[in-house]
Amino acid sequence: MKRAIFLDRDGTINEEVGYLDDLSLLKLIDGAAEAIRLINESGMLAVVITNQSGVARGRFSEEFLQTVHAKLASELAAQGARIDAFYYCPHHPTEGKGKHVRVCGCRKPAPGMLFQAATDLDIDLGSSFMVGDTLKDIAMARLAGVKAILVHTGYGKEQEAGEVKPDHVASDLLAAVLWIMGEGSR
Ligand SMILES: [Mg+2]
Ligand SMILES: [Zn+2]
């Protein structure tokens, strides 16, 4: 089985902009490409896990979302970094209209995307990590037995430590990955 570092997208890899509904809003956070390159070099998988309720809400189409992921992949590739797989939840339980408005098992903090990725890619969740900027990311990781790191980019600084506690807090994705490669794996 493989180990993975699961990555939230907005506020973790690229700048949090609310709804990313225009390609010009896609901006990598400093150090994110280097962090993902380090994951690639380690032999662990780099897997994006992202809520994109903008689809259900009608803010952008699923096709546009694919375009964003293609652009993100190409910007990372230009810096020698690769995302092994993208998982997204296009749903919202109540907002918007159409087929994506429904209760689902994949909207974080539900752990559906982690379980799906583990099945698809033969990942050992117990030796894997999640990095994200909100407590939803941390709560999801907990439900799947994945260790969790909160980063202080995106909404990270506004997150109140409550019942859901991360295993580690890092300034950004690069610091989180360096921690995972060192202390976090001991
Ligand atoms: Mg986020
Ligand atoms: Zn969903």
C-alpha cells in the first residue's frame, strides 16, 4: 500500500479567493510547488481533496472546475511538481439548484473523498496525512484515521482550536510537508 499526503486546495495550495470562478484568480501560495515536489520525490502520493460547492450553487460549471485543475497542474508542472489525483465534492446540501444539490458523503468534513482515494489508489490511510487551512479538513482526517496538519495560510489563522485538534500546526504547506518528512513520520 502507498502513503499519501492529502491536500486541501483553496487556502492551502492556491490563495483563498472565495469562489474561484475566473482563471485569473488562481495564484499559487509561495512554496506550494516546492512542497508538492518534495512529496513527489518522497514517493508519497499528492492527492487534492477539495469542496467545490460553487458547482451546486451555480457559480461555475464542473467543466470550468476541470479547467482550473488543468491550469493548476500545468503551473505546478512548470515548477517540477505533480498532483497524482484530484478529488472534489461539487455538492451542497441546500444551496443552488440541480442534481448537485443534495446531502452527500463527500462534502468535508464527511470523509468520503478520502475513502474513495484510498480505494482507487491503494492508500494506507493510517500512515497518511491531510494538510488544510480549516477545521473541516482536520475533522475529515480524524474520521478517516489520517493525521492532520492545519496551515496558517487561507482561513487557517481564523480557526479556533476547539474539539477538533490538529496533530500539528504549520505556517504554510511547505512547512507542513517538511514537518511530515521529519518529525511527523517518526
Ligand atoms: Mg481551504
Ligand atoms: Zn459531495
